[in-house]
Amino acid sequence: MDIEEVAFETRFFVDGDWRKAPRTFAVKSPIDGRVLAEIADCGAEEAKSAADAAVAAFEKWRKTTAYDRAAILRRWYELIIRDAEKIARSITLEMGKPIAEARGEVRYAAGFVEWYAEEAKRLYGETIPSQFSHKRLLAIPQPVGPVYGVTPWNFPAAMVTRKAAPALAAGCTFILKPAEQSPLTALLLAQLWAEAGGPPGTLAVLPALDPVPVTEVMMRDERIRKITFTGSTEVGRLLYRQAADTIKRVSLELGGHAPFIIFDDADVEKAVAAALAAKFRNGGQVCVAANRLYVYPKVKEAFAEAYAEAVRKLKVGNPLEEDTQIGPLVDEAVFEKVTTHVRDALSRGARLVFGGESGGGLYFKPTVLLDVHPQSRIMREETFGPVAPIVSCESDAEVIRLANATSYGLAAYFWTRDLKRAFTVAEELEYGIIGVNDGVPSTPQAPFGGVKFSGIGREGGHWGIEEFLDIKYVSIALT
Ligand code: SIN
């Protein structure tokens, strides 16, 4: 399937309608810079119309039965599976994810829709015993209201469904502003929502080159009751402040700086495979990507050697080719940051084991660095690229201290055969997600989210839908 074979939607989606905006912007492929589509560039006017439609639709949607909402979500899931190949191509074309991985993302994205189609029917309230015989006390869950969601480019399908599916299942309406680098997949998902029977106004998609005008309208509108955002800590902080003015509920899934620890009792072979996935999935452009690898001296040489060998074998190339494992980085800004982190580490004495340079265009060669100085930027800042810095550590106490010495707290990984160590280290690490002998813990039914500067709230599982619910307390006196 070539670019020409994916017919991209170029209008924005509001109130069940596909509309043209007065302005457009070009969505370019990081593979070769080709323009994939000129699409609607939404601003304040388009945002106001989406907010009005979402508010009006909420009045009806919140009164539908959980079974009705579940049926539409289930149909949406089936349509995503039906169009999986088209969606995967769209992901690859617009942000460069290798096609095999993009297919995996589509299954992951569909998994959230399937899960929340089921979860819609399990929104139980509670009855509370009263000290008075004539009183009955109830706590009932209700949808928070219209929601504004902002999604990133690194998972153009899964981050949309991880937010929109629980919101819609809860009875909220959802206005989405997808990342400017990857709006085409979001528009495809909206087409399928409409085909599944999603009523007008329940889902809107507003692509915008500049997110500020759309976001300002949403953040000022007191009828929009929640903001859910995945992206940088810097932008998350700004949205958190803005949400205060209208007391919106807030879910923030922000940056990470995951440590990956290989203890002296680790199964080195398995740790190598897991560290490869944890670091190089999506070319390292993942919030939960391993950003720094700590290895005990006893296994360091064996690990570093096997890891470098595995990295050397990674196939870098056109992400549309079936066996490609590393595609281009999404844009110049990401490429620049990766390059700077590598240069900075080398200038502070790190040893280059493999890679370390551009592969032409937006490609950066998968890189392994050894003995990286702790003050290097890569050891402190999120890299979002295919670079693995390996450092030594001597004791459990030291490695826990080093792992926690960051303002981020999204994901951490470690490798051990010792059950006691598995529990104690998991409990000591200040992170929202811990992979014990597991390099890819994310899954729709489990809680995803961070502590400290990595965010607020959880996505996935029953926790994910609770973010879109208010609890109403009803006290009934039987007089
Ligand atoms: C992310 O990068 O935010 C998502 C990663 C995942 O769901 O595993």
C-alpha cells in the first residue's frame, strides 16, 4: 500500500459533520518529507463550535444506557480491527513507526475500546449503611461532562482510544486535539466512530498546527469539565494552571526518565531482549522508554557485549518495509535533542560502543554509550530517541537512590531472580509503573500513569474510567 492508497480525510469533525476550515496545514511524512495531506487547521471559531456541540450532545449521551454505549463502543472496536491495516499505514506514514510495530499499536488501541465497551456496564455505585433506620445512603457514579483531550504523536491511535474510549463509555462527550504531526490517524478513528453509530457531537476531532487558540477556548469554557493530556511536563504544567480557573478535572500523562536496572542475579540473555524492547520500541520515542541502564559489575561485561550485538543487528530503514525495526525520528526537534544528548555524553567522557550519528534525513543510528557521567543531560533529561546509556552500580541502596534521583516518576524496570529483591525494590522505586523482569508492561486493563512530575491520574483498567466520573451522594429519608 503506497501513500496514494490511503485516502486521508482532510476536513475536521464536529457534531457528526465533516467541515472545511478557512485555513489548512500540510502533514508531512518523516520518512521522506512528502506531503501526505493538506488538512483543516482549526482555530478558536472551530473550537467554539465543537464545544457547543459537545455540550448539547452531552445532555443526550449521558442519559443513554450503559448497554447502548457499550454496543457502540464494541462496534467501534470491530471497525478498528477491520481497518487495522489502513490505520497502521497511516501511523507509519505520518510519524514513521515501523509497520510491524504500527500494527501492534492498532491492536493496543483497539484493546482500550474493547475493554471500555465492557467496563461501561460495570460502573457500579455503592450503598452505605446509615446509623438511622429511616435513611438510605447511595453513592452513584455520573459522567463529569464534556471533556477536552490532547494527544501526542508517538502513539497516534492508542493515545486517542486510551482517553476517548473511557470518556465515551462513562457518558462524557469528547473533543480531541491530536498532535499536529499525526492528525490523520485520529481523523480515521473519528470516521469509524461515526460508522459505528456514535451520535453527532459525542466525538470531535480538531487538527491544528498551532494548538494554542483551540486550547484557550477549551480551557476558558466552564462547560468543558475535564482536560486529559499526554505530552511534556512543561505543557502539562501550563494546562494544570489554566484548568484552575474553571476548576476542571485534570489527567496528565507527562514525561518520564525510566531507569532499567540489571542486578547481579539477572538472567542476562532475557534482560538484553527486554532492555532492547524497553529502549528501542518506537525508536525510543515512548514516555516509558528506558532512558538509563544501570548494570551490576558482575554482569556488566556480558550484558554490554550482548546488548551492543543486539543493537548492531537492529534493522534501520524505511518503516513501511516489513522487517524494519527503527524508522526515522518524527521531526527535526526530536532529532536535534537526540544528537545533543549524545554529543554532551561523549564530551563528558562516555565511551561510544555503537552508533552515535545520523543515518541521513531524520534517521539516527541506534546507539549504545558506556560509562556515561551522571551529570550528562541524557542521565537527567528525557531523550525520546534510540540511545542507550549504560552505567555501573554497586549496591541495591545506591541503585535505588540513583533511580529515584529525578523529578520524573513514570516507569522503572529491573531484572532479578530474587523474589525478596523483586518486592523490596518494586516498593522502593518512586514510579507509577514497575516492570519486574518485564520490558513492556503496558496493557489496556492495567493502570498507566506516573507520580511526581510525570503526571496525575491513571489511564487503563477501571482506574481509567473513574477519571471521567463524579461521585454523587444521594441520601434518602423514608419519612
Ligand atoms: C506513551 O509513550 O505515552 C505510551 C506508552 C505506552 O502506552 O506503553
